[in-house]
Amino acid sequence: MYEHILAQKKEITRQQRLYKEQQQLLQAERQHGLDALNQAEVDRFERTESQFLPSMMSAAKDLGEGRRLMDGKVYKLVETDDGAGVYQYDVLENRQRAQEASEAAKAPTAEMRLAKQKALPSFWIPSLTPDAKLVVIQAPKIETMCTATESPHPVSVKKLIDVKFTTDKSDATQRVCPACLKTLTNGSKIVVLKNCGHVLCKGCSTRFVRPTHKCHICDIKCKDKDIIAFQGEGTGFSSGGGKVESSKTLVAFQ
């Protein structure tokens, strides 16, 4: 479990780095587009005159609210000190119109979508190869999960319990219950105490730990919720207390 948590943390760190790099790339592309749009507006403004007299805008299209359209550019009426007023180049309005025109040009038309559906991509013709779409990386989850149960739940290294088994004095490969000295096997029902990590058989925990609310080995206080039952993994021939399912398989060929 400890190695599994470390592997998840390493993968989360990798995904966070990729997500951050992609967000920086997207932000740089958006900023580059805005800078190009602003520069185009400045160049267009410099190529045109900054203001016109009302008599010179008689042929321009009236857009209302003191605005007129001439040569595809919007000019707004600004009052002067003498009260005559002049038409000045509207930077914000022209920028918005240019941005809307740029987005409309990028949007595919119905004819283009229909033609794309009917025509199959030819991988040997460069002009007909399918476009590679950018894979958007979602923000990764920062918490590690325990997948050893049917329903995964969050887990961290701090929540892990240092399990302490008692070794048989005559055989170092055997684990025994420290209270009754019974050998623990795959079929034994055992529990671990959350506060101290000592492992006992279920019978001894019922007789000694639950009535006193203390560990039978180190006398550390523990509540009923601190007594955790081990879940057996089972053997190669049978399940060990988990969900058992059986299914019928027919012969594929006669």
C-alpha cells in the first residue's frame, strides 16, 4: 500500500506538471492572438485619418447614437470646444467588429461540415489528412486513493497503520496471537488495533480488548471503532469472505 501511494503521488505530480505547461501554452496563444489583434487595429488606425468633419461624413452610413460607418470602419461623433464636433475613429467598436469577423471566419459553415462528413480522409494526400486535435488535459485530483476495496476511498501515508505481528519463538516464519499463542493462518480471523498496531485473533480481542478498552499487550486505550478486522485475500481454490460470483460458460465450438 505504501508503494502504491508513492506511485500515485508521482503520477499526480507528473499530471500537474503537464496540466500547468498546457495552461501556460494556451494562455500564451490567447495573449498572442490579442496582441496581434491590437497591433492590427493600431496599424489600421495609423493608415486612416484620425478624425473627420461632419460635412465629410455625409456619404457615410448612419449607425445611430452618433456613429457612422465609412470604408468598413466605425467613427463616433465627439464634441469639440467650439461645439461643432468631429467624427473620430472608434477603436473599441472597430476592435470588437474585427474580432467577431475573425471568429465567424474560423467557424465552419454547414456546407463545409456536410462535405467533411461525406468525404473520407486520404492519408496519402497531405491536403486531405485529418487534423490532429489538441488533447486538453483536465486538472488532476490531488488526493491518493485506496483501490483495495470495492469502493475506492481517499488514503494518505499518515493514515497507514504500522502493523505489528508477533513471531513464534520456535519458528520465526510463523505468526501467532500474542494473547493465546495460536498460530495465525490464512483462514484465521484476526484484528489489528489502530492506536498501537498490535495484531490479535478475533476471539482474544472479544475476550480481552473490548471489555477493558485497552490493548492486551501494551495497555494503550482503544475504542471499539479502533479494532479493525483484517480482510482475507482467500486462496487459489476459494474466496476468503469477499463477494463470490459464479457463472456458467458454454462450449464455444462443438
